[in-house]
Amino acid sequence: MVKKSVSILVMCVFLMTASVSYAASDDLLTGMGQKLFRGVINVVTGWVEIPAQIIKGYDRGFNGNENNKIVGLVVGVFKGLGDATGRTLSGVADVAGFWAADPDSNEGIGIPLDAEYAWQEGTAYNIFDPNLGEGAFKPIAGKLLRGIGNTVLGIIEIPGQIVKGVKDGAPDLGIIKGIWYFASREMDGASDIYTFYMANPKETKGLAFDETWPWSAFGENIK
């Protein structure tokens, strides 16, 4: 157990060092800091979603109908439990993977939380707009598919970034970037898979991958 923990720690230090060597920029370090900060806050305050959603449910009513306040309150209880779990687990993922690159956006991926932080009002997402299939099933499936794609095929980032680096005259940076991106996609993918049916933050915080999918760099540069 100790050896495994040490190995993981060494790997994380290597990846952070490698990533800084690849792009020692304000964007990279700022992204890491923001991701870690948001993760800690969400882990500590995720439970706040429960009373917050109960209050919001009562105030907003059910499905935007303020005359259905009691129904809205009941729905708020269940939404609060779900959002609290989703926020807390996304926080754990942010803390554990603060060093990792992130997808460029969560637009259309998963059910978004109302706001950046649990105590903020934000905007409620309507899973029935335009219908349950488009509003709920599609983004949930999109999150699961992104997670599977990143986890199963993340390894392709290594040859892809190496080929890209060779074409750009920087094969050494391609190797570093490939390893970093591979590890990042494994981390991000695992988080997406384990929480695919739970609410997640609307925005990503870490430095974004250059490409949307792990195979994109290889496909675009092997020609």
C-alpha cells in the first residue's frame, strides 16, 4: 500500500514537472490553481446544495410554475441530494486531477449544476427543454461516451503528440505532452464514467487539450 502511494506521488510530481516544462505559462498555472481551489470548495460545501435546492424549489415552484411550490419543494429535496453528490464528487476529481489538462468545455456534456458554487443562485437547468430525451438523456450519454473515449483511447495521445511534435520540430516536447495528455485523459475519463448520471460544473478549469478527442492529433498529423 505504501509503495503504491509513493509510486502515485512520484508519478504526479513527474507529470506536474513535465507539464510545466511543456507550457510554463500563466494559463497553465492559473488553471491548476483555479481547478484545485474549486475542487476544495466543492468538496467542503457540496452539502449546501441540499438546503439551497429545497429553498429554490419552493421559490420557483415545479417546472417554472410558481403555483406548485409544494411540488417544487419536494423535487428540490431530491435535486439537492443529487446535486450535492455531483458537486462533491466533481470536487474530488478536481482536487485529485488539478494537474491534468481538461476538455475545452462541458457544453452539452452532462446535466449542469445551477451555479459555480453551491450557495449561488445561478440558473436552473430544465431537463424537459425541449424534451426529456434532448434535455437529459442526450447530455448524460454524451458525458458517458466522452469518458469511455478518453479512458479507452487516451493512450493514442502519446503517438499523436509525438508525431505532432516531430512535424513542429520539437519531438521532445511532443513526448512530454503526449504522456501528460494521456494521463490527463485517463483521469478525466474515469471521472466522467463514474459520475455520468450526476450533475457537473458548467465550465472546465484546467488548461484545455489542444484537440477534442484523444485520436485527433494522430489522425490530423499522420497524413
